[in-house]
Amino acid sequence: MPFSIPAILACTCFYSGLYLIYVYFAKNNQLFLLILAVVLLVLAVIITPSAYEKGRSRFNETLWYDHWFTYPPITWWRLFSWPARILLSKFFD
């Protein structure tokens, strides 16, 4: 089973960025959250290798476990947005 640290980091950046956009529009209208979300989304794009790059197959196979994380309560969304949710709960609660 191949494992790629950039794949885990890219997914964490992507889902945390999406969660920060949600928090910005739904709960807290602080511009810092929106800027941080955009930075995380851009970082996810930069980390993700192009289709023609050598490490792309290892990147794609990292998170492929058939249907392990497709059913609630454990989903990719909840797993990879967990760091952002923990940090926001520490700062805003």
C-alpha cells in the first residue's frame, strides 16, 4: 500500500480551506478566516502533482481504501477538516 505525505497534506489543506469558507459565511465574518482559506486552497493546488508527473500514481493510491471512508460518521470531509475544527474551537469558543 503506497503512502504519500503530500497527498495527506493536500487533502488536509483542501478540506480545512473549505471548512474555513463555511465558517466565514455561516458563523464568523472575520476576513482572516477567508484569507487563510484561500491560502490553504492554493497550497493544496500547489502540492498536488500534475497528471504527467512521476509521483502522481502514488499520490492517487494513497487514499484509496475501497469504501472505508464513504459512509458517515467517518468521511474524508470530517477526517481532514478535523485540524481546522480543533483550532477554531480553541480560538472562538
